[in-house]
Amino acid sequence: MTNCLECENLNRVYGSKLAKYHAARCAVLYRINTEFAARQQVDMERAKNDMEEHLLTCPFATKAGCLMPLQESSVLERFQ
């Protein structure tokens, strides 16, 4: 993505939260209790927002042209 360590860390956190959210959605218990998946979704959205906010102010991201919206599929591929 960029040479920025914070960008890399935020991307790793977002990917991890996204993977946990997708795992929670696929779990058998999801049909019984959606609260766990909802909490995972909130965590994932927070991580996504943190990353997007950082990308708006990161000098490395602006130089590299990384200000496009995050694609869930590209982030998930790194964590599977």
C-alpha cells in the first residue's frame, strides 16, 4: 500500500476485523444470536473508519494515490 507503518498497521487491523466479522456471519450460532456478528461488524466498521481517516491525512498515501475507498475483497484476500 504505502511506506507508512501506521497505514500498514491500520490495514492489518481492518483485515483482521473484517475476517472475524465474516467468520461470525458464517457461524452456525449466527442464526440463533446475531448480537455477536453485530458486535464484530461494529468493530470492523471502526477499524475501516480509522484507516480511511488516516489515509486522508497521511503524506505517503496522498503521494501514492491510495485515497480510493477500501475494497473488502482485496483486504480479505490478504488474510485468507
